[in-house]
Amino acid sequence: MKIGIKMKRQVSKHNTHVIFIDNDDSYIRDVLAKFEEVNSYNIKIYSRSKDFFDDFVLIDHSRKEVFIIFLSTLLESDEQNNPIEVLEVLKRIKEINLNTEVIIYSDNDDINIVSAAFHHGAYTFIKKNENVILRIENNIKGIISQKNFLIKKESSKKFTLFFLLFIAGLIISLLIFYMTFPEWFIS
């Protein structure tokens, strides 16, 4: 029974949502086809950030669910044919759910975009190249591991607090008994 309780609190593939936002969704589908393990996560691919936000605002963002978003620097254009800015999308994601991990990825590594993305809460940056599959996998596993570590740390703090309160209660009880019945403690 204890194992079942522990498993419910841990982050796993079943409560990890991996989302890709890229106007070239065929590229992502090709990458994911070569990467079998990632397919056991809850994956969604969006070619338009507007479609993503339409769904994302409706989701109940509980602490039990982990959202990892891979955000391309090249997004669709808006109604006036202006390109959607990746930093604006990143800011809006963080406004909706601050705990969402956003990984920026691109063909180029424009230091200005990367620096600004980190400033606005991006987890990391991945360059689209021959190692992109490995980097996607490693980042997903790293985030899950980090979230599980934080869960264990929080659980450990609660246990320590409970233990200290128990010891303090025991000491106070002994003092009350000593003050009330001192003859019990004198030999």
C-alpha cells in the first residue's frame, strides 16, 4: 500500500504532457517518429499558437500534472500577416501556468532571443540539428527527475516537521506529568 501512495505522488509518463508548438508540424512528426520512448508521454502538436492557447486555458493545471512545452522560434503569422513573437507566447504560457516548463528550439541560436527567453522563464534552449531527438529526451527526463526530487524534498520536510512536533509534544507531556505528579519521578 505504501508503494501505491508513493507512485501517485511521483511524476511519471502518465501525468506528463509534452506539447510542441511549431508552424512546421511535419518536422515534429518526423522527429517523434524516430523517438519511440517520447510517444509514451501525453503528446500534442500544434501548428498554431492560437489553437494551443484555446486548449491550454481550459486545462485544470493541478500540481500532479507536468507540462513541458517545446516552443519553436518560428511561429505562424497573425491576421495582419505579422509573425507571432515567440517571447509573447512564452510570456502568455507563464501567465497561465507559471509551473509549465518551456523549452525554446530553433534552427538558429540568436543570442538575443535565447537570452530574452531565459529572462522570461524558459527552461532551456535546443538547436534543431542531428542531436535534437536526444536533447528532447534528455530534457523531458531531466524535468521529470527534477519534479520528483522536489516532491521527495517536500515530503521529507513534512515528515521532519511531524517528527519534531511529536518530540515537542512528548517533552511537553512529560513536563506536565512531572509538574502534576512529581512523586512518580522521585525514587
